[in-house]
Amino acid sequence: MEEKITQSWNKFILKDVTFVNLMMRRIYNVLIVANPYDAFMLEDDGRVEEKIYNEYMELGLRYPPTFTQVSTTEEAEKILATMKIDLVICMPGTADNDAFTVAHAIKEKFPEIHCVVLTPFSHGITLRMQDEDLSIFDYVFCWLGNTNLILSIIKLIEDKMNLEQDVLEAGVQMILLVEDSIRFYSSILPNLYSYILQQSQNFATEALNRHAATLRMRGRPKVVLARTYEEAMAVYMKYKDNCLGVISDVRFPMKSTRRSEIVGAGASSVEKDAEAGFKLLRAIRREDEFLPLVMESVESENRARAEAEGFKFVDKNSKMLSVSLRHLLEEHMGFGDFIFRDPTTHEEVLRVRSLKELQDNIFTIPRDSMLYHVSRNHMSRWLCARAIFPVSNFLKHVTWEKLRDVDAHRQIIFDAIVQYRHMKNIGVVAVFDRFKFDRYAHFARIGDGSLGGKGRGLAFLDHVVKIHPQFNSIEGVTVQIPKTVVLCTDVFDQFMDQNNLYDIALSNASDQAILDAFLKAQLPDSYIEDFMVFFEATRSPIAIRSSSLLEDSHYQPFAGVYSTYMIPYLDDKQQMLHMLAAAIKSVYASVYYKSSKAYMAATANVIDQEKMAVVLQEVVGKTYADCYYPNISGVLRSINYYPIGDEKAEEGIASLALGLGKYIVDGGQTLRVSPQHPHQVLQMSEMDFALKDTQTTFYALDSQHVGTDFQVDDGFNIRKLKVKEADKHGSLNYIASTFDPYDQVIRDGLYEGGRKIVSFAGVLQHDVFPLPEILQMSMKYCAEAMRRPVEIEFACNLNADRTGDFYLLQVRPIVDSKQMLDEDVAAVPDSQCLLRSHNSLGHGISDDITDVVYVKYDDQFSAMNNDRVAADIERINDAFLASHNHYIIIGPGRWGSSDSWLGVPVKWPHISAARAIVEVALKNYRVDPSQGTHFFQNLTSFGVGYFTIDTNCPGEGGLLRKDLLDAMPAVEETPYVRHVRFDQPLKMMMDGMKQEGVVMLGENMNEQQ
């Protein structure tokens, strides 16, 4: 039975709390009505506004109120009529104490405004107050010139204004103070608030950055002041699930018959009951066995009675009153450190100062101490006081009565803290704290500068994952970013300045000379401990990635310009530290390599304005023999400019590969698949394609390459391995198929003998892992959030039990300048076109092509000479390759067909200089278009345009001005092929979203027509 209960508790999901919605109602403007003397004293001697402002700043509070001072009722009414005032404080007046008179006059005209009366204390005033109707005022306080009281008044009213909303919103806690003595609560409230606000600063350290710390303080416990038995019971019953404790006087009004007096301060007219405090605390104890109850009294003899009934006691006469009260708050209401005690001796066993310390020590706390605190719900109360509401609310329901198992409680508390810390880390750029960062931490920054492009992209991805819980709703699957620490741009500035590196960096020195100078420079020693903590938290190889200000910008392409290094995980942490430092310095050096400077110049940026942040990130993968790599790496684009079959451009396209993603970046042979159509993989549609157009090698990190001999080439310690090595490693589970040479078939899965083909069949066709679904979500949510098409890098580890971890590595907007297309291709008139296709693949604009190579054909065209055509085109293509020029190639049937009767049987190297391939259907030679299948990888990799035109369907089938080509002089002509050259460049435009493509004539050609 207990095991079933434990399992059910372990399936909990914590609901996050947003502090930004707390304390929404504030006191911004305060009007003080005081006689000239008091006004002068407040202004010049008391400096109330300055003191309140300083008090707010010291306590880390925001929104300090502004104060306006007047001396008469008339002046007050004028201000109230022209300004928005949230609180009026009426100060002591002259000898006849006109503070009450002023307050009454103001409340008559402005009944909605909060109004508080401050009065000195004397026998005469006590008598005067017996005849006053105090119920119309919020509170009456005893004024002894202490400006801290004004802070307490403001906070007390703000607490009252926000209590109900904040309890509903987040489960904020309250402390109930039951006291009718104006003199006493005027004294105790400043002490109480001072302590609570200081504690809120302490628990704000649980936040991950300064902004979050400020917001967390809004979750501090509220103080509610009740002045009658009925008011106290009403407040307690309404908020008993959110009560940290009760502090109550013994003698106060009870059984009031005038309900209106309960709300206001008019408790003085209700008869006092000498036992009211005992009656109240007994009633509350019946509701909650373990709620801390504190009794305070001027009658010392009440101590024995209170303690006999299990209440704590504070003597009002004691000079140590405020200290005693603070100790009780600390010990019993969850403030301060959590002290685990021996239940027999009550001696301290262990002190815990933070959530992480509780997590680290939960399994080492002695069993009897753990039982003592768990059975009394102490941990939940401590978490409540620290505004860690999701965990405290959850643990509040895991009571000792429901689960009588200490070890189960330990595990549940540990799991709840881990889940909470993970939840709070996601989507937040934390300030790195070596005392908090561990394997449950997530994303942090070192320094105050910019995160750079990659850093921003990662933080954005983390945020996208957080706001879309659908990512992690699939059982057995986690979606996240890798553990990441960003060295911000100010660390780069400091490194460059302290090592005087700008001279050589900005010079014309060789890349190697610049790298050598950077490697000799020193990083600050202050980061050593931080890096060591990061090593311990990740326990994996680390990628050191450039993250410059310009990289992955929304407005210009700047990806892949700088270096990314990887270092293996080593048991020798000092050696690993040296490798990390060398890698960071090598990334910094790459800013100033020749290629980087050339790129900066080409994009009109200034090299010395470039700033570099560095992303330190765990490398996704697993250890295999002496190398490290993931099962799946990939690049996902939310637009597919080469859709085939029933694919649509907006459904996106993914390139998948085994091993490190560098293989994809370097142009390796990947598997292309539309996430919406995972069963339609062109490369696996025919056996010849599968054997020829799939991955045969992959990249892995060399775990044995140790040392600081870093090179300009960031792939110096990356190994290129054959796929058969992965088969030996056992990393091809679910991602490979096997070619059977005897039966000449390809079977999904791993079988003895036969070549292994990286097909990803298990995850694409057999639902072993929901990769297509995750890719669809990634595209959808990232593109929606960025408001533009995106490119996403990812990696994935698959486990033998079909579970897996999917990591989002980077996101960037697609802003390839060659693909920026603003014109409506369909709107271009036919008269301006050399050719037009309504069924084109590719996207973008090209305006640097002057040459067209086309197969000579007429209505009687025969395919019998297609082999000779192929030979002519191969020779012409070689000439283009030698001159580094490009051309458009046009011909009937399918280009690259293995059957020469269906088209020209060229291979890709024979037409590799072509920038557009055109397939034409003729009357007597109608071959279904190939949709570019034979060269598909090459088309997509090189951005080559693909056009199909059916001359039998004028208008619908497209347009080809062969008459124009035939009329032009030939640069070269054979019996089968013509090569012509235009005086002006042709303009090729392709709209990949609509599959519309045109090649436009130059202006001179249009005029000649």
C-alpha cells in the first residue's frame, strides 16, 4: 500500500508561480497633514521622504512612495482634489488634538481614501479616544517620531490591499497579529516588518538573477492586524491554509455586536474579554495541530498557562521583547535557516541555509530528526516563508498520516526540489553562482555584458521550451537545451585589454601568429573555481562556441564565421582546465583571422566593434571506445524550398546525420526528410539511391587527444570515422538499415553481415522515438516566437529502451541574402521572360548568369542520341568549372536518368557548374518530370534551381522562348548541343513557397523584341 502511495506522489507535476503578478496594488502617493511645527520636524529633522527612500533601497524594495505635506484641512482638500493620493496620514495637532478632527473632515469628503491617524500617547488622549468613532479610519497609531512606523503603516495597508489576490495567485503566506493595544502594535509592527523584509532579501538569493530576486521579494509573508476575536477568527478561517503562525494578545474585545466596528479601528467600544487570547488559540489549535501559536501578554503569570497548553509565550514587559519574537519566528515560523534538531535533546543536528543545501543533505539527516520535522510539517512551512510555493504547497499534502515512511519522504522532498529547480532554471538567464550550479542547474552567465548571438539564441530556445510544456509531455522523452554557461562580452573586453592584444589582433599578422599570441595570454584566475564547478555539473565533454554580437543576428547572416572547439571530459581536472582556457582563447583569436576580417568588410561591419561572448556547453552524446558523439545530429529549417511529392514548402525540412553536427555543417551526405512526411524519404526510395546517397562516414570527438596544442582549424581533435565503426560501437540501434547483398534488398534494422545504411528508419518509420513530432513542434513554436522562418540545430541521444533526450542547440532566423525575395514572381509578364515554370524548386534571386546550354530538339526529337548529348555536356561543363562561371542547362526528359531513353544520362559532376536545371516535355517525348530526384542532394546543398516546363500546355505548362535561343549566335555548337551567351546577365527568381520560377531577359533583349 505504502509503495503505491509513494509511486503516486512521485508522479507529481509542480505548477510554477509568477511573482510579477503579486503586490499589484501599491501606495504611491502619501499626503501628510501636520501642524507647521511637526511638518518642519519631519522635513528638516526627520527627513521622512529621504529616510523612507533609504529604507526601501536598503531592503531592496521598489516603488518608494512620494510624500506631500500640508498643514490645514483646506490645503489637504485642495491636494486631494487635484492629485491622486493613496494614503492620508493625519499627524498630532495642537493641544486640543485636532488630528481626529482633520481626519474626520477628510473622510467625509473622500471616503474611499485610506486614512491613518497618528497620535501621541497620554491620559487625555486615551479619554478622548473613548468618545471617538474610530471605525472610519484604517488604523490609529501611537506616534513617537519613529519614521520606521510610517514604512510599517504603508506595508500593512499594502498587505491588506493585496492579501486575497496574492493568496489566490501564488499561495502567499500570512502572519496573523491579534492585538488591540494601539501603543503595543505601534511598537511591534516596525520590528516585525523590519525582520520580515530583511528575511525576504535573504530568501531572494534563491533567485537566479537580480530581476528575479526583486520579484521574489513580492512573495514575502504578509502581516494581518486583527483587533477583535471575531475579526481574528474570520481572517484565520479564510486564510488558514496560508497561515505561517499567529501572535496573539490575551485580553482584547470579543463577542462584538457591531460588525462595522470589526472592520475598522473601533474595537475600543467593544467589551474586552480577559480570556479572549486563550479562546482564540484553542479554537485555532483545533483546526491545525502544528501551527505555531505565540501568546504575548503583560501579565507574566500567563506564561505557565500558555506553555502548559503548548503555546509559545512572549512577555510584553521584557526589554528583550523584539529579540524573543524574532527567535520564535526563526524557530517556528520558517524564517532564517532551517535547523534540524534532535527531538530528544533539541540540540542542533544540521543547519540548512538554502534550497540547494536541503537537496544536498536530505539523505544524510538522522532518521529521528527527519521524522520529528516531517511529522510536524516544518519543511513545508520553511519553504512557504521563503516563497518557494510550488514545493511547499505540494509537500503540505504529503503528510505523515498519509505516508508513514521517512525514506519515502526524503525521496519525495528531493524529487520535488529537483523538479522545482529545473522548472525555475528553464527559460531564465541565471547569474552563475558556484554554490548553486550543479547537475540540476541549466543556463547561467558569467559577467554583465551581452550573451552574443548564440547565447541569445540558446536563452530564447530555453524560453520557448518553458512556455510550451507540450515539448515534455511525451513519456520517455526530454526536450531541453544542454547545460550552458556563457562568458559575456565584458569578459572578452577584460581579456583583450589586460593582455594588450589589440595591436596584433588588428594587424595583418597570419592566423597562426594571432592564435599563438592569444594562447600565451592569461585568463583571469577568478574564473578557475567557476569552471571547476561547471566540469563537475556537466561531467561530459564541453563545446566552446563563439557567440559574437553579430552572429545569428536577425538582420544579417553571420553564422559559421568563427570557431567552435570541443574538449574531452578528463579525470584530471587541472588538465581539463588548461584545455578549456586554450579553447576559449582560440575562439577569441578567431575574431581576428583573415577570413573573419574579410567577412566583416564584406558585410560593412567594423572589426574592432565586434565583441565576443563564449558559450560553454555540454556536448550531446555518449562515450564509445575512445570517442564521443550523439546518435542523431540535425539541422531543421522551417521552410522547404525543394518540396517533392505531396510535401509543402511551409512544412519544413530536416537534414539528419549520425555523429557530431560538424559533419552537416561541412557539407556531409545527410538524410533529408520532411517532419510531416517521415515515411517518404527520397534517398531510401530506391536501392541505388540508398547505397549511393546516404552517409558513409561521421564525425566524433577524439577522447584521447589531450593537450593545449590548439590549431587554427577547430576540427583538429575531431575524428572522421566509417559507419561500420559505429556498428562496432553499438550506436546504430534504431537508426540503421542493413543491405542484404544476396537478396539485393534493404531491411530496416541491424542484421549480421551486409552494409549498414544510416536510414533513421526506426525513428522515422517505426515510431521508436517521436522525432518527427518533436521536430514539428520545434519548427512551429520557434518560427511563431521569432515571427520569421528559422533554422534550428539539434542533437539527440537514443537509449536501448526507446527513451531519449532531444537537445536544441541553436536557433537563428533564415536571412540568407541570396534568398531574400521581395518581388511577386507570378506577376512578371511573359514578355520579359526567357522561361517560366509553375513547378519549380529552389528559392531566391540570382543575377550573374549570362550563359545557356541547351539540347537541340524539335517536334521529331529522338532520345537515341542522349548518350552523345551527355558527352558533349560533360566537356562544356569542364570548361565552365575551369573558368569558375555558371550556366543554365535546358533539355528534354529527365536530367541524370540512368535510362537514356528517359533523358540525358549525365551524373552530377557533368553538370555541376549549372545554376539552374530545366526539364522540358515535348509533344512526342513526354516524360514525367523527375522533380530533381537524381541530383536532389546536390540541388539542395548548392541552392541550384530546378524548373519543369510542358510545352504542350501553353500558359499552364510554363514558357520557354527556344526561338530566342535558336536565333542567337552560338559560343559553341555540336550536332546535339548549343551554348549561347547573352550580353546582359539573366535574372533568375524562384519563389520556393509557391513553386513559381522565372528567368528574365536583360533590358536590351526586351527592347529588341
